[in-house]
Amino acid sequence: MAAQSQQLEQSSSYRGYVSFGLPPVPSLQHSTQFQEHAAQEAIAALQVEQGSFYGSYTPPVPRSLQNLIGRCSEPFEKQLSGTDVALGSTSLTISKEDVKRHILPLLKANEVPEEGIQVTVYDIAGEEYPMLFKRRRYRYFLVGPKWRRLYQRHGLEGDQHSLTFWAFRKVRPESLCFVITWRRLPAR
């Protein structure tokens, strides 16, 4: 009997464990690796859900704007869609939630999105793109031919780039402005 027990013990992948014909139990190392992978996926999903890969950090700002920035929003992110950069497109949609959270608190009482608000959009080089911030029906847009110029100049593509917006009040002359930066999304 002792020889039989020793033989079973040696044939088992676990020392001191007799299987009695049951399937082997996954190793603790495999379980830990699975949990770590699941945790990493949850963290990545949370970061996407938060809407900003900058966290609480201020995005890079063109040097020419540093002394002109008054009140400002936290940065927020939007993945470019095909319609945002379709041939001839002159408008960029911004989610209603992002507008409520980041842009509306910066507006003055006389600035009404339904009527359109003249804004200046800056790229990371400090290049100016005059546009109109407007609400049409239930959607918000940055509208104007300069949007087309911005995405064409920088080679931005739908479903391949993510934009980060940062809204602020310019001090001189006092007006609503945006800084837009971007990053290429990882290949899937």
C-alpha cells in the first residue's frame, strides 16, 4: 500500500496530493496571471471610460498661449469617426456629456450654443483655426472650413486618431477657445 501511494504521489504534478482520478487543479501561478490580466483589462476600460488619458495633468499648451489662458476645463477625449473626417466634412461632433461637463460651465450668459459662438481652436503648434461652436438639434459641433484644414494638415483619420480637447477662456481678447491635441490609436 505504501508503494502504491508513493507511485501515485510521484505521478501527480503536486507533491503530497493524490488525485483519485479527478482533473488537476489549475496552478496558483496560472490563477494569479489570469487575475492580473483581468485587472489590467479593467484598468484600461476605466481609463477609456474616464475620457482622458491625461488624468489630472494639463495637456501640452503652445508657448504662445501660456499667458492668455484664463478659466479652463479639464481635458477630455474623443475618438475621431469616419464622418468627422469624411471628404469635404466641415464639422466635428462633440458629445453632449463632454459639452455639459467641460464647455457649458465656461460660457457667459450671452453665449448661446443654439445661435452659434465664434471660437478659436489651436493646434499644438499654436496655429489658429477660427470656427463656430454650435448646437443643432441634440448635437454639438465645431463647425467651419478650418476644421477640414486642421484634420487634413495633420493627417488625422477616422477610427485611427483620438483627439484631446481643452476648453478655456482667452484673457485678451476675452473669448472661448480650444486646444486640440491628438494621438494615434494602437493598431487592433
